Amino acid sequence: MHIPDGFIDTKTAITTATFSFVGLGYALKQVRQNFPQHRIPLIALTAAFVFAAQMLNFPVAGGTSGHLIGAVLASILLGPSAAIIVMATVLILQCFLFADGGLTALGANIFVLGIVATTAGYAIYQLILKFFKTSQRTQFFATACAAWCSTVIASVVCAGILSFSNTIRFDLALPAMTGVHMLIGIGEALITTLVLAALLKLRPELLSLTANLGKTSYKTISLYGLITSLGIALFVAPFASPWPDGLEKVATLLGFEHYAVETQLSTAVLPDYVFPGVSSSIVATALAGIVGTFVIFGLAYVLARILTPKKAPLSL
């Protein structure tokens, strides 16, 4: 659902960038005031995993593919404010390093995938847990429902942005975007719930925002998580579905794909997730994924260290 350059006009780019700036600024303030320093490695780990998982496009009906957004997973692990920072970091890296998402549409992508998907999904997750008896089954249901809803809600907002830009009428964009993303949301719900189930079985304490495992334990977990993310980027991502994603498919069906421009490709280091100078497309994608995973892990870790005070209260 990454919006490319050309799909939105100047007024929409400025408006969404303003919303994103305000939302991201508030999230940064919350993390700086409340996020525990000992959980910083989890921010880097989550960012690396979300980035690697987003490279894996899975096939959906009708020659369309989808990929994990990861906003609900990040918010369950870190809380909504830190999750917004994670998603924004991933989106910024994807834009500048891989030309995935337009430079002029960066504010819109952060707003849709970073802020809307995160806050809406987390709110639904907490709402279900509040009104139903707490159990592992309830947590799985809440996770799946929140992940699916976050995908669909993000697609609705994306349709509104396209309409606000006069790219396509809302009455055409809405059913097309929500229809395909209802299917993609099933994959989002399944992946998110499976990851949560694995964490509940192996390290349930990671899902508690108040748990303190100790500095060494968090670093060890993050190291294993980084290795897992690298494994996804190396062995799985190169075999992702080549079919167009939901937004690309809708653009083709509704006839506005020609609006897309690729002005940022000349400045991207690894455009289209391909390592330059490598003849094999599989190896080129794997190498690009490895580089991206390392960069996003390091960038998120350094950013979290800068933002988080040495002594902080428990995360909210």
C-alpha cells in the first residue's frame, strides 16, 4: 500500500505530511518520557523484523499480492508510540534506500501505514481485551481482528487520500481498495497471530510492557531476532510473489497507474530491492534485504538510544 510519487497532489502531500509530523512528534515525546531504556533493543528488533517481513509478498486472489504491514504486531510488543516510530523509520528507509514509496508521498505513507494502521489496530486490540474475558484465545482473537481491521482501515484512508488528490473518485476507490485489502488483511491477521503465538510460547514476558528481563537478556533476544530477520531477507524474501500489490492492482483496474512517476529511483541506493552489479535476481534481492535489515536495525537502535532517557518510568 506504499503510495508512489504522482498519485497525490501537492495539497495532499503537504496536508498528510503535516498530520504525520504532528503525530510522529507526539510519539517521539511519549517515547522520550515513558519508554524504558532496557527495552531499546526490542525497538531495533521489531523494526528489523517488520522490514524483512514486508519484503515477503504473498499471493492473493486475482493476480494480486499483499505483504505484512506489521503495525499491530509492533504496537503489541512496544506500545503505540514506539510502534509509530518503528513504522516511520521503516518507511523512511524504504523510501530513500529502495525507492519503495514516493518521496513526495512519504508523509502520506507514514500517516496511513505508520499512524492510522498502528493507532486504529491497537485501539481495537485493547477494546476487545477490555470487553472479553482475558485468555490466550481472546488474545489471539483480538490480535487477528486488530490486524485485519488495521489493514482495511488503512485502505479506506488511502482511498480517501487518492480522492482528496482528485486521482480517482472516492466511490470508485473505496470498494476497490477495501475489497482487495479485506483479502490481504487475512494474511496480515494470520502472520501477526502466528508470530504472537510463537512469542507467547517461547518468550511470553516480551509481551508485557512492564517486564524487565535485564539488559543481557534483551540483547540476547534481539540478537536472535536479528538473525531471524536476516534469515527471512536471505532465504524467503527473494521468492516473494511478483504480482502487483493491492494499491498497484487497484491503480491498474481503475486506470490511474500512469500517474505514478519514479523520480526518486535515481537517488535510491538499492532501487526495487535489487543489489547492483549482481546478475542473479534472487541473490540481488537477498543481498539488498540483508543490507536493509542491518541498516534498519542499527538506525532504529541508535534513534531509540538518543530518544530514551537513561532512567525512565514504565512504558504506557
